[in-house]
Amino acid sequence: MSKQIADIAMIGLAVMGQNFVLNMADHGFTVAAFDREADVVDKFIANDAIGKSIIGTHSVEEMVATLKRPRRVMLLIKAGKPVDSVIEQLVPLLEKDDIIIDGGNSHYLDTTRRYDFLKSKGIYFVGSGVSGGEEGARHGPSLMPGGAIEAWPAIKPIFLAVAAKADGEPCCDWVGPAGAGHYVKMVHNGIEYGDMQLISESYDLMKRLAGLSDKEISEVMGRWNQGFLDSFLIEVTRDILAFNDDGRIPLVEEIMDMAGQKGTGKWTAIDALDKGMPVTLIGQAVFSRCLSALKGERARASKVLSGPTIKPIPASVRKQFIDDLEQALYASKIISYAQGFMLIREAAKEFKWDLNFPSIPLMWRGGCIIRSAFLGEITKAYREDKYLENLLFHPFFRSAIEKAQSGWRKSVTKAVVNGIPTPAFATALSFYDDYKSERLPANLLQAQRDYFGAHTFSILPKYAHDKVKPGKNIHINWTGKGVDVSAGTYDA
């Protein structure tokens, strides 16, 4: 039998798994590495793992035998059935108080189910969001663990050591109970969808309306990355637009305009609908990817559907246009994060999670895809008030939106007038205008529902009287025909 010398095991040696193993080994931990493909293990051990405290294993049994107690086993494999399959293999080999950590992009409800199952076996289960791609896994990811709090002392030294650091603080902390870690990662990915769509719309406006070349837009992104938009995705965009493939046109121009997706943004949008939360920007970003996939249909539509002729921005006002666009992007990003935290807040309420709200933006400040400078301000906001109702109520973000509002509105207006689609910018602005409206036309909508479906309505307090109390649902026979019976309520 192998000696019990490994601090932790990793199952799954694709690019993320290998880089995470190397990261742990660099920080002084001994790691048992396993993959269902034996040649993947052998190649890893013979190359990148040479000279490091990494043990190659060729079976789950051999891997478990190398582990110190409590045994810690981390999975970085494809979400879904593969995770359940590996757990089934591990359960007979593990003992009470051993720990399984799922670091993949699992759906949070699957994580909750697995937590309950493993709890019945006396095994601790942790679902941890892992963000940052291969670079993050190798040099410091953002880690969002949640689940069995009893497991945290055993995995905390490893996770805090390998996580990215922002101003000296690890981008990792305990999120909350079962499912919470993967829920926060799901929302992170949804915000990522929104950020990418907003940046892409900025690129499109600069290209089609301001007439900038890819190189010039790259330079703009570089300048933006020095200010309040400083972020990983702006940096990535700067590099992409400057990349020239073998001296030809910029490579980005050769890429088909059809965006793929793996589903986490869709999960966020669906969950928002289920919880009745208006996470409109992320939802629009998902729909924009869906629309991009209709390439052939769009090509045919472009030949038969009319629209305004684009009137390029004169060179004399180009700088102001770009400055306005910078403000539009900033304001829209604030809306995206505000919506994301609204959804997290609602999930916490529904599932009775006592979430560590100040630590969530801290976890995203480094290592992850949406890392950006202004996440520090979100961290400060929640440290000042853990139960902050909405980021837009905090003085910093309220002031930022106020300053950005003129440029934001001008940018969206120019896009609309010229027929250039900016669905994410527009939906962010619409949300803001909706949110700040004390009264919306939903009164008419509710009257319509009562007219055709007897769905009832309630009266504003100032119009209440002896026969109609505030908050009481009533039905009116609008036509004088039919019966005065209202419909029951239900959730759809």
C-alpha cells in the first residue's frame, strides 16, 4: 500500500487540473494526481511535474491510499453525470469526516443534492467556484467555496495559499452553506457574459460610428485600462485587437461573428426569472449570443430589412464620443453588478443562507475573469453595510452613475439614431430608469390582467376607503357581463 503522504488529491488533469496541481505543489503541498486516462497522468508526471511534490496515480484506489487524514479529494472535471460517477467511486473508499471538493462549473442545485447525499454518508462536501482560466489556476485563481463548514479548517490553508491576492488579501473566503459557492460562481459567470457583451458593443460603436481601426480601438482600451475601467477583460480586449496574424489583417477580423456559450450565463438568467429578479443585462447578453448564432438568417435579413444610414462621428468630436462611451460602459457595468448582487441577495433569502457578502467582491478582485479595480469599491460598500439593499443606494455608486449619466444617454441615443445595436447598453439604461421610477405603468398591466382573467388588483393606499382596504386584492366586473368571481393566484 502507498504511504499516506499526500495533502490533497486532484481528479481531472485537463489544463485546469494540471495547472491547479502545479500551483498547490509550488506552495509546498504534496498532491496525488489522477485522471481516467493513464497516459495523461504519465505524460504530466514525466514533464511539467518533474521535480515537484506530485504523485501520479493510476486508479482511484491508489490515489486515496496516498492521502493523509482527513482525506481531501478535489475534482476538476466536466459538470453533470461525470461528477456523480466519480463520487460513487469515492464513497466506498472514504471514511467519516473525509472531504470531497467539486471545483467544476456544477449547477448549484446539483451541489446541494450531492451535499445532502454525502452528509448521509458522513463525508463533507464542498462546492467551490474556481475562476481565472488556466492562468488563474496556475498562478492564483479566485476561489468561492461553500458547503460543509466543518471542512473549511482542513482545506483553508491550501485554498488561501494558492488563491490570487489583491492588496495582500487572498481572493478566497468561505461563502456559505450547501450550493452557495457554486451559486456565487454562477452569478460571476453571468456578470462575465454581461461585461463581454458591453465591451463588444463599445468596440462596435467605435468601429462603425467613430471609424476607428482595430489598432486605434486597442489603444483606447489601453487608456481605459489605466482608469476606472481597469479590468482583466478590458486588458484582454486591448491585446486581442492589437494581435496581427502573420502580418495580415488583425486576427479578430477573420473570426466568424457567432458566439458560443457553455450554459452558466443561461443558468443565471433562468434562475433570475425563477426568483422574479430583473437581472436584465445578463439575460440580454445571453440572448445576444443566441442571436449571433443565427448567422445565415441575419445575412438574409441584412439584404431585405431597411434602417438608417450610419452617419460617422466627425473627427472634431471623436474624443468626446469616446469619453461618453467610457462613461456608458462604466455605468452599465455598475448596473450589471448591482443586478448580480440583487440575485445573490434573493437566493440568500430563499435558501436562508447567511452569506459572507463583503467577501464575495473581494474574491473577484483577483484571479477571476471579471476582476477589476472597482470591485474594491463593492467590497468597501458591503463592509460598511453587510445588508446593503442595492449597490445603487451606496454613495460611491450613486455618484458614479450621476456623473456617467449624460455620456451614457448620449451613447445609447447615437446608437439608436444610427441603427447600431447596443442591446446591453440599452437594457442597462432601461433598468436604471425603471428602478428610479416610483410609479410604473404596471397599474394598467394589472388592470388588463383583471379585465381578461379576473386576476385582481390592489388599490393605492391614498385611494383606499371603508369598503376597499390597502393591500386587499379585489376584482372588478369591467364589462358588466359575466360573474364577479376572481381567479385564484398561482406562480408561473
